[in-house]
Amino acid sequence: MSREQVSTSGPAAALTSLFSQWRSYRQIHRVFLVLFVVSTIFVLDRYRVALAGTLGVPYRPPIMVQADDGPSSGQSEDTAIERAGNGTLGFHAIYYVNMKARYDREDAMALQAYISGLDIQDYPAVESDMIDPVGMPPTHRPGVLKVGERGCWRAHANIWSEMVRKKLPPILIMESDATWDINVRPIMSNLNKHFVEFLRNINSTAVHDPSWRAKNNRHPLADDPHRAETYVPPNDAANGTATATPAPAPAPAPTPIEFNVDDPWLSEHWDLFSIGQCFETNQDKDINLVYTDQHVPAGKNYWGVKLGNQRVIRKSGGITCTTSYAISHTGAAKLLLRSSIDLDNPVDLLIRRMTLSRDLVAYSVQPPIVAQWEYRGDVGMNERGAQSDINGGKHKDTPSDAEMKGWDDVKKTGSVWTTKSLHHDVGFDRMALEVAWDQILTNVVLTDSWYNPVDKD
């Protein structure tokens, strides 16, 4: 027998065997200990509410830190106000209606948008040669509207029709000769903040929305989920002639007037919001809110009240001139229906009369934020008939012997544009067209690039 064989069969071998078994039991104990701890944690977590109540200790849920899914109420207000001053001024789009031949107005729009940061879209006007009586709505005043007035209405009606068909968010519509302050974006953000305050002050509620299955539809169809259960009139039930009929629509619940990042102008509260008109009546003039705007020169007048650097948001008294107005799809539907039944007025007077009759829920701001421009006198544009398109037709060019004294002012200002005299309430601090030269060609004199009659260059 070898030395190794003897050593493995004696007391040493027995001790080695016992040690191995002890290590094995130790591993098993560790496993059981881990299982015990895990199960204890599970039981305590599952029944922590009951245990806390038993021990008399109030249960407090753990504080959960979640990802920011959206802005808080304060952030929502800031974001909504900011969006009201974005490239489309918080609206779905900005359309300007332009005649095909008015390249000058197209260029003026492009320059203003370029230096003031607006995103605007050209919407085709309806030309005089596109007007055929067979395609016009009925009217109880035949022969009253000129061809140009009918074309003007149709261009706006095309936008209304598109909005109704697609149920679009509010759109800002401008005439092609619209102009504004170069600071229009901060001006509109400031207006938005106070417009929401104005709606709160007057306890505004959502307007009737007749579109299919709209939450604010006060006359929903029978299968509309917003309509109440059907009911049987009591008299019919007593007579045995009961017929289930749709229950009357419940009164719409008040809509909280809060800032809305998806609809900064809260368009469910109005049909039309004018930010550019040349006149309004005094109806509802006392339903207003006066607010500070540093971009308005002091001294403007609001129905006998002298304003400082201020504007007035008001319930509209019926506008004249469609220089710039926002329209919701509910307003578009009302105007489209009214004019489809009886086209008895030009588009601005149609809006005015529907406002005065309170068929439109309309608001406005004074002094207006948008006005119309015209060419300065004596620069040759009056002779072309360039100050208005409402009469339509072809125009003659400026005759060579035309009065041209207006160019003396153009040399000094670098601008051939000014606001129309109709807009006597307009209050621009820096009219975009008037400052375009200084913004784009800084420190450049216009006459430096004029034709030199001496050296014929």
C-alpha cells in the first residue's frame, strides 16, 4: 500500500469529507436566506398600506419624478403667447388675396414679410373676367354690386368654403395692400395676452359649432354622441302614439378660458376677429379692455377718450374694410351660408351687418394693427389707377407729362408708400414698408443709383 493510499483512508479523509459537506450546506443556507429576504420585501411592499394603518402611521405614496410630457399651466401661457407672435401670428395660415396683374403688391408683401418675420401665402383673387351671373348667388338687390365687388366677395368666399370643407383652424385674411408695423410679432403676442383676459372679463362662452359631431354643437343630430338619450313626449305616451324622438341637446358646458398652445386665439369663442378695419360703429363700444402697447404712438382717440400708448380690444361694432381679419370655421360657415342665400352687399358690409344683427360673434382692436397702404401722391401711380382694384378693368400707363413732385419726398425717405387716408386711426411706430429701405439698404442713398442725365449712365 502506498503512502498516498494510507493518507486518504485515515482520519484526515474523514475531516475532508465533513468540511466539504459543511460548505455544501452553507451554500444552501445562503440560497434560502436570499429567498427569504426577497419574499419578505415583496410581502411588505404589497401590504404596506394595511400595515401602515395597523401601526397608526399614515401612508404617503412615493414621490414620482416623471418625464415632462408638456408645459405646466405657466409654461402653457408663455408658450401660447409666444405662438401668437410666430410667423403665422398664431393662426393656421395667413392668406393675402391678390389680383394676377398686381405684381407690385406681391412684392410689397414679400418685402414686409421678409423684414418682419411673417409667413404669408398668396391666395388668388377672382378676376372680373371670371364673374358670370349664372355662378353668382341670388340677391334681392339685383344690379347693386359691381363686378369687382362680386369678385372680391368670391375670393373671400373661396377661403370660407375651403375652411368649411376642411374644418380648418382660424385663418388670418389680408387684402394685398395690407401693411403693418415691423414689430408686428411682439405686438400680436402682447395682444394675445390681453385678448384672453378680455374673454375672461366678459365671461365668454363657446359659440355654437354646427359642424358634424362637434362638442359645442347645440343642435346635434340624432346619432351624435353629444346628444342626450331619446325620450317619449308625455302626451304621446298617454295617447298610445309614442314615438321615440331625440332629446333636446343639453346646454353646452362652460368652456374654461385658459391659454391654449394649440389654439392661442381661442377660436371656439368667436366667429371673426378684426385686426385691420377702417371704421366701426359705436355699438357695443363699452364692452372693451384697454391695454398698454409701447408700439402705438400716444394721442389716438377712442370715442372721445384720448389714449396713451394704448390699444382697445372691443366687441366689434361692425367693420368697414376687410383689411385684415381672422375667421374661424364657424364664422366662415355663417358668412358662406348668408351670402349663398342673398348676396346683397359687398363683403365688408355683409360682415358689418351680420355683426350689427349679432349673427356673428365678432371682436376687434383699435387702433388697428394692420392698415392699407397707398402710393404717395405725385409719383405717377394715381394716373394708373393703382390705388384700388375694386373697379377692375385695364389701366393706362403714367403719361410722360404727369405731375411728379412726390419724388422729392421719396429721395428723402426711400419710400413710395404711406397709409391710406381711410385708416385715420392707424398707429404705427415703424411701418414696415416705410422702413424697408433702411432695413435692407442701410446707409444707402436712393439717388446714388439713379440715372445720371449728364453722363447718360
